[in-house]
Amino acid sequence: MENLPKNDIFKIPTGYFDSLPEKILEKRKRKKTRMLYFQSIAAAAVVVIGMFMFLLPSKPLEQNSMEANLDAEVNLYINAGYWNAEDILSFSDNPNSILDEIIQTEWEGFDENDEYQYQEEFWF
């Protein structure tokens, strides 16, 4: 240790503490500018993505119109006599559910409180 030079390592440059507050404030100002810059880029990206999501057509709308066209085409085949009820039921995975829906829609118009109508229709 005796061979090491005895320099004063704590020697500060002249005027260091006089200019220190300005340097610190300048660095903070640069960081704020960078942060605002990145925030504005992120906000612009969100706006652009939002515009694309809003302006691009969605697939479910096309699928709904395709199903509507398919229903019209099926009705056309039925009305033309190409298909009958058995053909339509054979296309279905679960024909019983279709029959249940048909029965339910037919029976919705039936009034349970009208006993006279019930007796006339089913009385033998």
C-alpha cells in the first residue's frame, strides 16, 4: 500500500455543484419528452388498430347472409317439389329436434283453457 500514489480521489471539478441542478433538470426534461413520445406512439397505434377493427367487415355477417340464402334455397326446392319432408329430415344430424320445434310452433297457437275446442278436435 505504501507504493500506491496518494492522490486525492475526492477532488471535485470547479463549479460542479453550481451546474449540478441544471444538469439534473435537463435530464428529467429529456426523460419526460421521451415518455410523452412513446405514449403518443402507443395512442396512435391503438387508434389505428381500432379503425381497422371498425372498418373491416366481420365474418359472422357474411355467414348470416349465407344461412339466409340457404334457407331461401331450401324453401325453393321444397316448393318446387324436388324435396319432401323426409329428405329435409335426412339432412339433419338430429331430426327429432326439428320435429320438436315444429310441434312446439304448431301448439303455441293452441289455447289450453278452451275445453270446447279441445273436445271438438279430439272427440270421436
